[in-house]
Amino acid sequence: MATKIAEHLPKAKRIQQGSYYTPEKLVERVHQLVKPYLKVHPHNAIVLDSAGGYGGFLAGHEDLDYRIAEYDERAHEKLTEHFDRKRIFLANSLIGPSRKKLAIPDDAFLIVIGNPPYNDTTSEFKKGQKGRNRSDPELFDRDLGISFLRSYEKLAADVVCILHPLAYLIKEANFTRLKEFKDTYRLTKGEIFSSSEFFGTGASRFPILIALYERHKGGMTFDDILSFRFDGLDKAQKFVLESYVTTDGFIAKYPPRRKEPQISPIGLYYYTFRDLNSLKRNASFIAKPIPNAIVMTVENFYKYAYLYALKKLFDPSESWLYGNLSPLRLGDIDHDRALYVSYALRDHRIFKTLGRDMIHQLAAHYGVVPDDPPGLKTLEAKIRQKFERGFHRMTCASRKAGENENPANPDAGG
């Protein structure tokens, strides 16, 4: 009964509802991860998919004691053709989630699985086209996926094994938005894969996680995530967040606050960014103040010259894995400031149209001569070499850190 996409939904609805078909290999990996818990709790384990779609996560596993909730009426109708009607529910799982609502006994060992919708209402479509997520106020978030994670705490799930964007964990602001979930559950296993595994998710790839969480009194902190060893789905790759040094705290990413200077003394600005993906996607140097502009000065110019070089020349083979991180700090930016300033002044078209006085002011401050050798290609080669060396050091550190197992959870398996 595997249905490859929710065919009855047009693209707009698929984006609004986050409805994307999950490849079978990912479904089976989730079942492999929860199988040990089913063995430990053979008589009272219940497996729940609270955003069941067409039931792909439980197709072929009807021998389990399962529950499926789905709020789309046509998908629910399809579920009734293949599953026990007493175990499927037409319901919005983000409104009044409870075990009683889904006929789950209080003493059952509850395992939540699935690929819940994840959809930041501030992206993909222009503002207003996605509508508003319908949920209880305490569960509401602009991203449906974070709302679903919060709902599992309301259900008192014992184990959660779902797919969600890696960014929920590795961006501290997102991690904080998990609220009670992060205080109640601990990540015990995480396997990363590219969003390109899904049909219809667009050309911009990003990392998705098969995440296994166990209920744990101490919960988890962002420091736990920093040191956590994430595996690639193919097992060969290791990713430890604290091994990657970013420009956070060194280079401002956002426009000045209200009481800070709003006008650049040199008439130059840099377009705001959140992470490496947005750095590469957005504009860079601009010559007019706009709401999304960072103010340039002679003194901070070199930092944004570095970002411009990173935007143009840093393109690792698995760029999708690093795109959600803040821009990486590859090498000693202060030491190499003249190199990045020379590159930006020669390469960016804005410096071919701005007044020569400003360009000479920047060049003199950093001790560079923008019109003299070495040529642009030579500068690019030097910068690429520095980027490759810096990135190699980080990936090696990540692999070495990844050789150590994550701390064993004494409550594993219940």
C-alpha cells in the first residue's frame, strides 16, 4: 500500500501540511531502532504515528499494537481501507493530545514513530500563503515539526523515533523552542541524511535526522547536543557539532539594534544572514541602508570581505550538511585580513561603481593595493587553499570526536 506522495494534495497543500512521502529504507531504519524496546516490552508496547498520512510507517507492521492519527479526511479514508478502524483516528494531534483520545492505556509503554510535518511558516512560500498552524496555544510554533515534538511530552511517550530537520537541535534558538520536550527527553541516537531523499522537497538540500529519544528525568541541554556524536545514515560519516568553529560572536549576522548606529560612515552595508545557506543565497555588499542591512565600517570591513570569499569560494562536497550552521571560521581571519580585503575589492562589482576615495580608504587601512598583482585567480587559489586546510582540520576533529560512543543511558530500553 505504499503511496509515493499524497497525490490528492496540490503542491501548496503539501507545503502547508508538510506532507511528503517517506522512502521505505528510512521507515525500516526507524523500525530497526525501536525493535529493542518492543522486545523489552512485548505485552504493553503501543506504537503511535500521530501524523499518519496514508500509514506508510505502519504498513507491513500490522502485527504491532498500533495507533494512527491523521487530520486530513481523504488520507484518513484511505487508512480505513488498510488498517483496523478501531486503531485509527481522524484528529488534529496538536489539539488536545492525550492518551485517552487515542485509546492508549496510561500504563502502556508508548513508542512514537513517524515523519511529522515540519514546515516553517516563514519560508518556502511568501508571507501569508501558508496560513497558520492549528494547535493548542502551549504547543504552537511557527514550525509544525517543533509543535509535534512538544505534543509527545503531552502524551507522556516513553520513546520517540522520528524524522526531523537537524536544525531543530543544532541551532540553539530552535533547541530552546522545544520547551518541555528537551527537558523530558534525551537524544540517544541520531543518523543524518540529505533532504534529497524525499520527493518534492525542492532543490535546496538540508540535513534531516532520524532521531531516537528516550524519556529521561534529566532531559538534555544544548551542551549535550554540542558534544553529541551524530552518524551518517551510511555509518561512514561522523558529525560532532562542537568540532566546527563558526563566526558567531566574531561577526554580526543581523542589522544594528535601535540604539546602535544605523548609517555607515563609508556608505557600505552587508545583507543580513542566519547561516551558511542564507549567506550563499542572499545578496552581499550593498550601497544603501535597508532594514536587512548590517552597517559596514572601515574597521569591520575585512570580516565581511571574508564572508564574501566564503560565499563565493567555499563549496564542500556535502554542503547540505553544513548549510544550517553559522558560517564557518576557517583559519585565522585577523591574520589574513589583507587577503580577503584584496579579493573583495577586486571581485565584487559594487567596487567598480563606488567612489575611488572610499576604495582607497579601505585599501590604505588594510595595506593593500587593489590594482596591483597578484591577480584575482592567484588570490582565489590562496583563499581556497586556506579554506580547504581549515575545513580539513574541522572534519578530522569531528571524525576523531565521533570515534567515542555517546554516553550510555542507564535507562535504555525502559
